Amino acid sequence: MPRTYTCSFRVRYYECDPYGYVSSANYLRYATQAATEASADAGYDRAEYEALGTLWLIREAGMEYLRPVSYGETLEVKTWVSDFRRVRSRREYEMTVAETGELAARGYNDWIYMSAASGQPARIPEDMLNAFFPETAPTAEGPKREPFPEAPLLPPGAFTARRRVLWHHLDIEGHMNSAWYLNLLEEVVLDATEHARWPIQRAQEEGFRYVAREHRIEYLRPVLLGDELRITTYLGEIGDEQVVRHCQINLASGELIARAQSVWAFVDLESGQPIPVPSEWLLDLEDQVAELPEDEAME
């Protein structure tokens, strides 16, 4: 059995969006903080990693949002390592509303163990594996992981925006923090809908709001202060009550540095219940929809 760790976060005012709910990226920040505390609890705090000359970098993150969390509520984050590979490890998260016991979100991070000096993957020490699995350590093979989903080809109306990595985007390692990728992606998604004449204000006038149900991001390499980013987004699978957004982030040179897949729903402002994808909205964003084989359409 893996070592589990639980910590709590009382939702602060500035962690919420204008609707009063915790914004999507802040769940990733809670997860990262919980992982940091869990590692320290197992004997591997920042000082220990500095002594070892190593660090962990996130390769992939996924989060499923099950219930909105409001300002003042408390999230209990339970986390554990589900497997170790030679240089990689997956950490799982369950986030529960303390006041009600409801599961609000669940997710994972895939981490790569790195040499701080060379920037290359490093083999995970046996002592570390035993610290996180004090009873029985997992085998090196472990269950086969699902590969990151391939995105469909860009449609003619794929929307692209540019962003620059700023000082406040950086984390303690000097890289753009993993949660900031999600902040920037969501900004560009909203820019794309506004470009198609559907800004948030119009959605509100029509009685609905956009809600992220799931985000999955693959980080291909760190980005640094001053890097120029080109962020492209477009629609893939279209369901009755939700749509899939595909995003990719490239450097100005064209190098792909991250890609993401997100599920977005449309929620009635008054009832808080999902509604069908508005036909007029879909018509206006038609040129942003990728052409998919029939067997890949969202059920």
C-alpha cells in the first residue's frame, strides 16, 4: 500500500472566479502544494532534494471537476503515489469538500525525476521508492498508462493568440508554473469564443456560462522568462451538452512545448444545471471545429 497524505485548503477570496467558485487552475496549485507536503512528510523536503541534486518536473497533469467549490469552503486533498517507473512517478489526488463530504475533483500528475545539474532524467533511488511505499513497493513495469490523446488536424478557423512568459508566471525553479499554462489556455479559449462573437457577456445575456469539466495537459519542456508563446485552440468532439477543446502551445520558433485537451460544458446561470450546446453558438464557431471521423464523434 502506498503512503497517503491529506492536507486542507480553505478557499480564499482571490482563488475564486467572478461566479464565486474556485478557478480551474487553482486545483492544480492545490495538487502541487499537496505533493510537496506529502514528499516532505515522507522525508524528502526541498533541502533533501537540493542535497541529492535532483528535482521533480511535471510531465502530464489531469483534473476532473465534479462539483463547484465556493469561497470559504474547505477542500481536503488526499494524495498518494500510485506507481514508480525508472525515472517517472504518478501521483493521484482526491479533493473533498470538508463541510459536506462531497468529492469535488480528482486528478493526477505524472512526474519525471531530474538531475538539477544536467537537466536530464535520473533514476529514482531505492530508498525513495521505499519511503513512499513502506509496505510493498510496486514493480518497475506497473500498469500500462494511457497515452496522451492525439488531437485532430487543425481546422481552417483554428484560433491563435500570442503570450509572453512574465516574471509572475515563474515558480521556485525559474520555470513557468504548471498551473499558469492552464490559466493562459483558458484565456485563449475565451478569446476564441469572443472572436466568434460569443464573449462571456453575451453568454450571460443568453442565460448560461462556460464551465470546465476536465483538463488534461502534457508538458514537453519547461519555458522561461521572456519566452514568446503561440497558443492555438480549436474544437474537436461535440456532444449534446459539452464540447472538447484542443490546444497546443508553441514557441515562436515553432517548437511544440505543451498540448492540452479540455471538456467544456454549458450551464444555466439560474439552475446551475447543464444545458444543450446552444445551436447558435455552435453555428458561429463552425469554422473552429475540426473534421472528425464518424467513429470519433463524442457520444
